[in-house]
Amino acid sequence: MPGKPEKLKPSVRSKRESYPKKDSGQGSSYPKKDSGQGSSYPKKDSGQGSSYPKKDYGQGSSYPKKEGKSRKSFPPGSAQTALDSDTDLKDMIYGRHTVLSALEGERQLHRVWITAQLRYDPRFHTAIATAKATGTVIDEVDYRRLDLLTHGENHQGVAAQVSPYTYWELPDLIANALKVSDRPVLLVGDGINDPHNLGAMIRTAEAIGAQGLVIPQRRAVGITSTVMKVAAGALEFFPVARVINLSRALEELKDAGFWIYGTAANAPSAVSSIEFTRPTVLVVGSEGEGLNLLTQRHCDELISIPLQGKIPSLNVSVATGMALYEIFRQRWTQRPNMGNLKKNTVEKINPTEYKEM
């Protein structure tokens, strides 16, 4: 009878060799790749100080960059290249009314970007031809390039690079206002920081018939491309003076015969109760703080706009429009009513005299 098979003896191995392992370095019983010192996890050769794999994307970043999207990837002569080399956004204007007013005015335009459809529009064709004859560079572009130039703003198919706005000197502004009217109206902005509000104020003041604007040089916005856009071309016909000391400017306006009215929410006199019969300066304050105390001290009188609702204040551009309208409404109602004159009386009036009336 055959004997029982002999049991296999376990292989003679040391305790440390009981588990297979690769040559992955000292101090670990788990297999690992040769990925450098100090880590038991596999990693690719991605540099010191990190246990996670990284690709070589260049210095300073571990993330891949998409090609063709950076500003440097645009071909020479593209709109973005032109923006980087030839333009500054603070000297850019865009929008049909704004650019057309600049073309028809006396502003110096360096370059105009316009779509083919708008270039041959009857409103722009002659003005573009005149500007080209005087040395302005005219580029016919598509909407995509205009989007790049204006950073996605509502350009309406046309943009232009203009020379920086030239401010008026205060004495020249005063002299021009007194020359235009015997009772001129000037607007003064005290610390207006929002370019949209300033542009809306300029547009309203020019449209209603005011003769100019005075703004401080410090702690207030100047004439920027946003202001030009919101003003919708009014700056081509509306003078703006920028002064260092607003209090001194108000005293200079007083010496020239102007009466200074400051707007304040808590002023006792309503704007409708004042008779604006003299040369007038309307001073409006900043959006949040209103007129500062020093400016109020230099005003001859403080006026307010009565409000009946629960909102205690108005936007500065809206308040400016309401106050200016009341000033000019009084001037309009003080004119003689030509409809009450007899027909033969009107016929005897000299055309020049009729215009003055």
C-alpha cells in the first residue's frame, strides 16, 4: 500500500522577504516607482516639492494655457494689436451720436474704425470723407474688431481715437457765457465721481441751454471716454473748465456778477420759490455726500427740490435736470407772448428785433 504523500515544506525565507517587492528604495514594504525621495506614492518627475504629477507648462504656472486666446496671439494689423499700440481707452469714443458730433465739430480725430455699412450711410459718408482729407486714418472693420477695441461696449458700429479733451480756462468760460447771454447759466459740479452722472449732467445742461460747466481737479472725475459716450456729443458744443480751487472759482464767479445757488436736501427754500433773474450759477454736490460745508459757505443761497415720496434723495443728474428746467422755465415764461400781438404789429417788427425778443 503506497504511503501518504509527503507534505511540502514551506520555503525557507526570511520574514522580511515574505512579500514580493520591487527595488523601490529603503523603508517601505509597498511597491513604488523610482519617483524621488520622501514619498511613498508614485509620481512623475515633475520637480521638487510636490507629490502630484505635473506637466511642464512653462515657468510660473502648472496649468495648461489655451493658445490663440492671449492678446499676443493676434496677428499683426488686427484690432487688438491696434488697440495696444495706437490707442488708449481713455481717449476712445464710440457710439453713432458721439463720433458723428466729433466728426462735425472741431475735435482732432486720430483714427476712426467704422463698419462698411455705416461708412456709406448718408449721415457719415460726407463727414468721413472730410476727416480723411484732413489726415484722419479711416479703418473699415467688422463688428468683431470693434468689440475688441471697445472691450465689448455698445459701439453701434463706429469708434474713434481722439485727442485728450482740452479744458477751458475759467476767465474764458465766464467771458464766453456773458457774451452769449445777458443772463447766462453755469453749472458747477462739486466732487462728482461717477462718469455716467457727469455725462448725463453735461448732456442735459447743453440741451436745455446752459453755457458751461466747472469741475474741480481733485476728488472728482474728469472728461473720460465714458463721459463722452454718455454725453452723446454734447461736449463738442459745451465748454468745461477744470479748476484747482473750487471755492476760489466761486468767488471769481461772484466778482463777475453771478449769483451762486447751491442745492441741498435740507435747504429751506424750494427751487420753485426762487426768481432766477440774474446771471446764475447752479452748484450740485456729489452722489453720496452732497455739497461739502466749505462749498455751502461760498453759496449766496441754498435751494432744495421738494419730495413727496418715501425716497429721501434724487440721483445727482436727475436733480440737476430738474433744477435747470425750473431756471429756464422761468426765463421762457418771462418772454413776451407773440401770439397776443396783432398781425399788423408783428409785420412792423424788424426781423433782428424779433429775434432779440
